[in-house]
Amino acid sequence: MKADRDKLQLQLAELATVRADNERLNRELGEVRSQLTAANQKISERDSEIKQLESKIQNLESKPAEPEQQPTPAIKLPDAADTLKKIRKALGKKSTASLADVEKILEIIEGDGNE
């Protein structure tokens, strides 16, 4: 009987060790599952980012190239005195336009027209 009791106590000790190992392994398994879930979430986020970037690339590739805007050529304006002579000639000598008036008109034309 003592031998049976000793054998039973040995088996109980082994069972306790196995249970402790089982609990430790279950905790480790839970941690690994948690890490796997986090990794899968990051992969999903990266996949979503990749799809968005691919969509942007496709949109850029499908758009026709915009022509480069050429700068507006500069306008060569005539001399103010010559312009005044032409105005007086066209309207007659009694024209009230002065050289200052013509210079101001030319300044306005050279600028953005908001003066």
C-alpha cells in the first residue's frame, strides 16, 4: 500500500508539473495570438495604404499631361510722344490729350490694368 501511495503521490506531483506547464504554455499562446493579431492589423493598414497609393498612381497616369504654360510675350509699346503725335494727327490739333495723359495710358497698359 505504501508503494501505491508513493506511486500516486509521484503521479500527482507530475500532474501538478504538467498543469503548471500547461498554464504557462496557454499564457504564452495568448501572448503570441495577441502579437499575431497586432501584426495582422498592421499588415491590413499597410495593404490599405498601398491600395490608396496605387489608386493615386493610376489617377495620375490616366490624366492627360497638362501643357506647359508659355509666358505671355512682352508687348512693345510705342513711345509716348509718338503716340501723342498720332492721336493729335487723328483727332486734329485741337485735341486735349497731353503727353502726361498718353504716358499714363501707356503705364496702365504696361501694368495689370488695375490702376
